[in-house]
Amino acid sequence: METEKIERSNPDSTGETSRSLAVET
């Protein structure tokens, strides 16, 4: 559920955030 929060906060780092989220979730 935090994936959407980070993606909205970091629209520029969607790729990097997605990787960090996949590991955290």
C-alpha cells in the first residue's frame, strides 16, 4: 500500500522506488 504513496511523492524515481518497495513489501 505504500507503493502508491511513494510513487506519488517520487514521480521522478518511480523505477527506483518500485525496486525498493518490492524488497520492502
